[in-house]
Amino acid sequence: MNLVLVGPPGAGKGTQAEKLITEFGLTHVATGDMFRAAVSNGTPMGLEAKKYMDAGKLVPDDVVVGMVEERLAQDDVRDGFMLDGFPRNTHQAEALDAFLEKSGRSIDLVLNIAVDPELLVKRLTGRRVCRECGGNYHVLFSPSEAGDKCAGCGGELYLRDDDNEHTVRNRLDVYRNQTEPVIGYYRPLGKLADINGALKPDEVFEQIFKAIGATEESESA
Ligand code: ADP
Ligand code: ADP
Ligand code: ZN
């Protein structure tokens, strides 16, 4: 199964992706994580991308689309992937369909995780990420049992450069103007499942689990 997770910054895409990996063994392809890796490796692409990331803007489509097309040509996504953070505008959605079609693949289900903007600001400014394993925490909603270290690996927890209130508000505007139309792109194709992301992580996952079950049933029917 090939999935797409759509939702504003802070909706819980990364948190739900961790659960999907455990439950369904899908390979997680997160464009934000790929860019952050390029930034920390100091590659030319990373340095270019960082300018956009720090401003809360989208990295230009040609850079992103090329990177994802290359990633989805690798062997480990043959049995299924979940895209997180891509596509982020309708041009990226069209490009994705076009290059998947070349290898006889398509998107099976798009999970649209919706959360109220004010809650998103709280979630993002309180988010802490492990520098070593990428583990995801929140200072109030899901604190690490190991304090300012990662409960999983002992790594240092940090606040992302773009998780300050000013950049967060820009990212939410970009989401509304550029990414929300992606929902309108998939809805008429009958591939969209609306998920209430304001509930507890396990309750959000329960809705996702049901949506995947319904898609599997309709595809095998
Ligand atoms: P979040 O998970 O908080 O929504 P991401 O980690 O997905 O944020 O993205 C961080 C930043 O990386 C974005 O603000 C943007 O600058 C860049 N980025 C990630 N994915 C894309 C994409 N598909 N198109 C353009 N820019 C992207
Ligand atoms: P995204 O990948 O969509 O940007 P994350 O999964 O990183 O979002 O979640 C953003 C922040 O909100 C993290 O600090 C995470 O621990 C927290 N969070 C995620 N899902 C929930 C939830 N259902 N309830 C409360 N906090 C959550
Ligand atoms: Zn860790």
C-alpha cells in the first residue's frame, strides 16, 4: 500500500508515521527529514534548502520532486511507502502521479489529518526532537521520561530552528495557501480519508487504522 500523510505542520504526521512503521512495516519517506539530513551534512542542496526552511517557505518544486523521485526508485519502497510532507502543492501532486505511473504504481490512500491552528502553534513550539534517532517529544503533551534526553537512546533533545512562533505562523499560512489545495486534488479521486488530529495519538491512529482497513477491503473486492 502506498500512503500519503497530509496535514498542517504539527498535525502529528511524524508521530503517526512511527505507529504506521510498527503496525504495517511501511517505509517512511519524509521530505522534511531528508532536507534536515542534507542541512546537517552540509551538502550544497542542504545549504540551499535551509534558506527556505528557516523562512517557513517551501523549497522550490524542482529540487523536491527530483529528490522524491530518486528516493521512490529505491528497492525498500517496493512493498509500500508512506509519504510525509510531500506533496505540498498541486504541482508536486501531479508530478508524483506522473512518475509513479511510469513504474506502474499509484497512491492508494491519502490521510488528511486536520487540527485547529492555535493548537498547532502549541504543538510546534513545544516539540522536541532527538538529535540521534529522530524520536519525537512534546514538553507538555508527551515529555521524555529521561528529562532533556531521549528516552529511547539517550540522545540530546533539541528545538528545531523553524519551530519558533514567527516561523510557525508563516508555515501555517503556506499550508493554507499552497498545501490545502492538495486535499481538493485527491478528494474527487475518492482516495481521501479525513482524520481528526486533535484527539490523543492512539485515538488518531485508530481512525487511520480503520481507513487503511476500508481501503484494503475495497481494493481486494
Ligand atoms: P512539518 O513536519 O513540521 O510540517 P517538515 O519537516 O515536513 O515540517 O518540513 C520542514 C520544511 O522543509 C518546510 O517548512 C519546507 O521548507 C521544507 N519542505 C519539506 N517538504 C517539502 C516539500 N514537499 N516541498 C517544499 N518544501 C518542503
Ligand atoms: P508533524 O510531523 O505533522 O509536523 P509531529 O508528529 O512532529 O507533527 O507532532 C508535533 C508535536 O505535537 C510533537 O511534539 C508531538 O509530540 C505532538 N503531538 C503529535 N500528535 C499529538 C496528539 N495527538 N496530541 C498531542 N500532541 C501531539
Ligand atoms: Zn533518541
